[in-house]
Amino acid sequence: MSRKQQLLKRHRRNKRIALLIGLVLLLLAGVLLAWWLPILLAVLGWLAHEAWFADHLFYSPKDDYHYDFGSEAQQVAVRLEAGRLLLDSAPQWAGDETLVLGVQVKSSWLGRFLDPAIEVLGGPSADRQAFERGVNGLRYLNLSGLAGPLGRGELQLRGRFCRIRIQPQLMAWCDPDYRRQRVMVIAPHADDAELAAFGLYSQADETWIVTLTAGEIEAEHYQAMGLEAAEASRLKGRLRAWDSIAVPHWAGVPQAQCVQLGYFCLQLSAMQAAPEQPIASREAQLSDIRLFRQFNPFALPADQDGLPTWNNLLADLRALLLKARPQVIVLPHPSLDPHPDHICAQAAVMQALQGLEWQPSTVLGYANHLHDNDRWPMGDSGAGIALPPVFASTAVLRPWCLALSPAEQYDKAMALGMMHDLQPRMPFKRRLRRSIQRLLAGRVPSALGENEFFRKAVRRHELFWLLQQR
């Protein structure tokens, strides 16, 4: 069982215990006070839960984040005077540096019910980076893309439903412009490349998109059209395979450089455990991956037998790495992103690189999911991305951040809108919860799309982590 599954299991157990205690108290209130009181309290309790306690937050908001950023950061002395962020001396920056500022954030009483945030004013447009309700600890504000106004003393920080106290050292990293290199984005599923790296791959001089799985499971939306379960799963897989090839063309990536490997969703870990054994689809009644590879621009090793094995996946990846010769590989971060297919995707690429004659100069990691906070990045679409929660960093987490203009954000939103898996309506329960949170907790849904990923992924930053560089 993964760490995220363990956290979710503990969270649900605690909720059941709290619910049982609540029921006992309601029954006592009905017996001792009035028969209608339990009904009223139950409705109010449910509304409070949906508004303020439904987030999957598996840690205390009072915990400090603990990062090991390594030793490469340039430390720049800063101070906050009358809300204005000032540098003691102005460094010679190019403007595209990754800038991170540690901030002690203490929620006000209202910040227990409305999302506390730090407003960043004075840049090209106002930013608001949100944190956990009830926050009281060390957090990291992302100021990437704001080197110019920061150096001119124009930036202002203002707490919203919180008080802030900055650390006296701003961390800055200066990196090569990875957009000027040959980039390969590894996507476990169609839409992972767009969620994590559309801004990067749409601006790169040369881009390859490699999608590992067809993402054919959980096809209830297509069953509702009247299809049988296996038929619906195959249709969903074919659609997502098409998405993985076609949508990058919106960003100017040639179809000849987009590849769908067609392995089956949530089966990569089983393949890894038995490298020579074919692992069939859970729902599509398929044991041949070639149905989902029909849009590929060229043949790959596994096309010969179509078997969904780990060894075939490695052979496909090696062939692609030698053909594309990427200088930068972008893939899921092995410790931040807990999705099992994402973990296996990273492992497969790193194993395929072992002993290969071509090696990338840089490997960047991304996290489209987190272990302990399903809402991260917190806040609204279009806002900056504050650093995610990390409490026991056992390895260096060295960020690299790409700032996106509003036009680039809109292009990214349109790319996500083309993805079939992000188009169906949310379940009624989730839509009702969103309405309650909008009314009681002040959360405004994204105007870009109903799916939660439009809020989480369409931001003024794309955040990556340097995993390897030579």
C-alpha cells in the first residue's frame, strides 16, 4: 500500500470515528432537548463539513515545511518595510531566475474559514498565493518571473486572512534556458504532459511527447452512452490515445514527434514486478497494446508482438531515446508524485537510460498529484504556485520554475479543454460541494473549465525539480 493510500485510509477511519461520536451526541440532544434539534444540527454539521473539512489534507496546517534545497542557491538579503519587499543590494539578474522566499504565515481567525493567502503586488499583474486554512508555520512563496520589479523595489507583500513574517534571505537559482534545448516530456497518461509542462514544451525549440498508457479505465461516462463496459473502455482508450498525439499539435509539436505506447492504465507496477509477463487491461478485455498505437508515426519494438510487458516498455523507451536524443527529459518526480503509474514511468525511463549510448544533460521532475494535499496548488487558476508541502525531505529538492504569460496560460487551458478525460461533468456530489464552498468558504471555481485540473494546472508558473544535471 502506497503512502498516500495509507494516509487516505487513516483519514477515512478518523472520519468514521468522528461521525459515530457525532451521531451519539445528536441522539442525546434529541432525547434530552428536542426531537427536531438533531435534524437541524445534522444539516448544519454536513454543511460545515462540505464547506471547511472536506479537503484531503493529511497533516496539520501548523506544521512547518522542511526542505533541503541544496547548496546551489544564491542567498540574497531581503527585508519587508511597510509591506514593500526590498533587497539590500540589487543582483545582476537576467529576469528568468527561480526565486523562492521563506515566509512564516499565521492565519487570522477568519483564515480558518476562508483561504489565507499572500498577495504579491507591483508586478505586471497582481498575484495571490494561497495556503492551508488555519496555517501557522513556515511556507515558501514563489516569486519567479518577478526579478525586475523586485530589483526595482516595486514588489509589495500583503497577508490576506493571515499575518506574515519573511525570512531574511531570498533564494535564487540561475539555470540554462531549457526551452532552447531538445525536450522530451514523459506522460504516464494523456494530459499529464499538458498539466505539468505545456508552457515548457510549447516554447521549446524541439519537443517530443511520449505517453506510456492509454488511460482506458474508469469509462463510466461512455457506458452511460449505452456501451458495454469493455467496449466503453476501449473507446476511451482510443480517444485518449488520439488526444496524446493530436493535442500537442496545438502547441506546434509535429505529429511525428508524439508517440503513444498504449500500455494499460494502472498496470505498470504489475508489469514491473514481472518484466516478462504480459499484463492485460483491467477493463478493456485486451492483452494487445497495438489498438492504442494506431496513430503513431513510426514503428516501435513492441509493435512486433503487441505484448504489454515491462521488457517491451523498456525496449520502446530505449528506441525513442536513441531516436530523439533529448537533452532535457521531463518526467514525474519519484518521491513527490504518488500515482503508481507516475512512479513506474519515472523508474522505466531511468532503467531504460542505464547503459544507453545517449544520455540527457538534464532531468526535470514534476508532480501532478501529491501524497498529503489533494488541493495543491492551492488558490485560484491564474495565480502563482507556492511550493508544495514537504515535511521530511530525505533528498535535495532543487526547484526550477517557468513563468507563463496570460496568453500562454490561455493556450494551456485550451489544450486541457481538448482532452476528453477532462470534459465530462463532475459528479453531482462534487458540484454541490463546490457550490457550498463558494457560498460559505469564498472559493470561486475556475472560469476556464469545470474539472479541478483547470484550477490547479493553469497558473502563472510551471514548477519542476532538478533531478539530474551534468
